[in-house]
Amino acid sequence: MADKRSKVRLVGLETLYYGSITAARSFITLASLNQIGNVVPDSAHLSIESPPVTDIMIEEEDTPDLQILGNRKFSFEFATRDMGTMTLMAGLGGSVVNTSGPIWSAPVTSNVITEYGFRATSKSINGKQLQIDIPRASMRVGGDLKFARTDTGTLTFTCDVLVPESTAQIPPIRICQI
């Protein structure tokens, strides 16, 4: 019997990019993306929830007669130590002005939902890498901006994967072996 185990593993994060959602709502191209640097080690992860189950019971039995599966949820999270004004603006909104130096200002209006596309590439293990494309995700960002001597401040990004708006059937996540 042949060994059918693969040598493909998801270990570590090599690069992480984000960008505006394309007008065609298609998969993003590397030329249109911005790299996120200074990612906190081991902070990036893609969560794929098990779909919820509804048990349909009948009077005569103690076990379900039928199960109906709901929709699963995908989310992508990571943290960065990058406190540059462009990262602050992309994550928290607001504005950046450059007078005597770049200044980020928090938004003065209510928070709006921010949507971006993402591409994450794993480190190469056994000569193989994985590339995860998320063409559309709703993003929420929080921060822990420490004034500590032994640690730095971080921004934590939580991205709920959304179905791309397109006439073509584009999957919400694509994982490619590269």
C-alpha cells in the first residue's frame, strides 16, 4: 500500500499583505497590496469553525432523526508591533498629516466597517509553502500600546472573512501550495 501522507505543513508566517478590495471583487494581486511588517511571532492564525448543527428529533427516538448543518465561520487574526502612521490609519481609521513629522489622529466620527483583502504566505517547510488568499474580510483592530521596558505595544487585527461580492463564484478563502 502506498504512503499517501503529504509533506505539506503550515508553519510560521513569511509574509502578510493587505489591500483594498478590487472593483471586480476578484482575488487580489501582489502589486496592489501593502506589506504588514513587524508581525508578532505566533500571533497569526486562520480559524475555521465547525458548522453548527441542528438536531431534528422525533417522538419515538432519543437520538436525532436528522441533522441540519449551518454555515461555518472563518476568521483571520494577527498582531503587529508596527506603530507607523500608515498602520494606525489602516487599522484604526482617522487621518495622517505631515507637518513637522507624520501625525496620526483618531477619527472624530463613529467607527465604520473597514474591509480589506489579505494574502498570507507560510514559511517554506520540506520545500513547500502555502499561500492563503482572502479577497474580502471585515476588520476590527484593538491595541495594547505599552510603555514598558521589556515589551512593545501591539495592534491586534481581527478579520471576519466575508463572501466576495461578485457575479463569478469566488471562494471566501483560497489556500494554494506554492
